Amino acid sequence: MTAPTVTEPQLALARAAAEAALGVLPTSRELTAGPAVSATAGLLTDGQAVTAKFSGAAAGEVVVVVGQDLADALKESPLGELDLTAAVRPALEAAARTFGPVVLDPGQLMEPGVALSAIAAKEGSVAVPLQAGGDTRAVVAMALNPWPSDATPGGAAARSGGVSVRGGGLDMLHDVEMEVSAELGRTRMSVRELLSLSPGAIVELDRAAGSPADLLVNGRLIARGEVVVVDENFGIRITEIVSPGSDRE
């Protein structure tokens, strides 16, 4: 049985979802959402894609393809290589929420052609190119099963407030979430010593008592500080910002 053809109101809803995604998508260019079209593998072949399924008020799948400039910026960040899936997830969530309260799965990184081919194979799939200067720089594609019968795109479009303008450099990475950890010290142990550990054993670290702890972002040292207690939780009071590229002492 053939699924119903996607209607004009549903195409407008897809474009509203793309505009909502564009409002939180990190990009170094000013982009505008083009008209919704049928999804095809050749819409954008240069870059990376993140795809995620969602369920709740609506069920379906959404794909965001970003150009190589964002992928390169994430790899070459002064804070180290950042996770593209985490950077794009807010855009995936914004697009999916256009269809109502939904739960989004963690998402999967894929090649653009593979991701777009997979969603193009689904009945009623729609893609919206995000363009700059007439060239497609990103794509938001989606497929719902079924599409809402009472598509009302105005709300999402109004919430998105149109397209957003992003600057270059670190500005395009401001919304990316990263793992931050504190380190009191390190040591080296043989396998024999590790196997001999038991409750009550003391492991001596390479840091003198009272020395500052290290603050690391994605495993890279960015600051040092003193350990404090905040509402029964440990915290770090920053005393030194470490310049990018500085070696650990």
C-alpha cells in the first residue's frame, strides 16, 4: 500500500522544522532555508551527517548534514577535537520538537550520501537545503510515519525567529557540550601492584598536599585551582588559566 503523498501544509511544516534547526545550528556562514524538496542522496555530498529517530507525539527520523567547514572547526578547536554529534544534537532536537513533544535517540554519525539515501528511501521523506549565496551548505531532512494530518507550521517558524547569523572561530562552537573533569594527581603502577589493591589501600599521587588540582576539558588541561566544598559537593576554585598548548608540569 502506498503512503499518502506529502501535502503542501506538511511541506511547510518541514521547512519550519528546518528553520527551527537552523536557529541553533553552529555554522560559520549566514544561511537561509530553501524550499522543501524530496530527499535525495546528492543534495550535499561534502561534510558529515548526524541522523536520529524520535517518538512521542510524532514518530520519525531527522537528519542534519553539515558542511566540511563545521566538521573541520570541531576537529581543530583549541580545546581539542570536539564531538560533531553533540554539536549538531540541539538542531536535531529543535527540528523534531516542531512536531510536538518527542523523545530523540542519541543520534549516529554517518556519511552524507549514506544518511540522505537512507531517509530518501522512506515514504514521504522531505529535505530542506540551507543555503548561502545560492549554494547548499547544510541540509535538514526528515521522514514521519505518519505525517501529522493537521500540519500547522506557523508556531515553529515563529519560535525560530527566522535564520540565525553565526560568526567564525569559536563563536560557532559556543553551544557544544563538553566533558569537564578535575584531576588531583597521577601515578604509575605495575600490573602486580594494581592486582594487589584492596579496600583500605593508599595510592600515593605525584602531587604534594595543598597543590592545585587540574581542570580538564575533553582530557585537555585548561586551568588549575583549589578544591573547595559547595553544598556538600566538591568544587574547584580557579586560580590559574592555562594557555592553549602549554605542557603539563
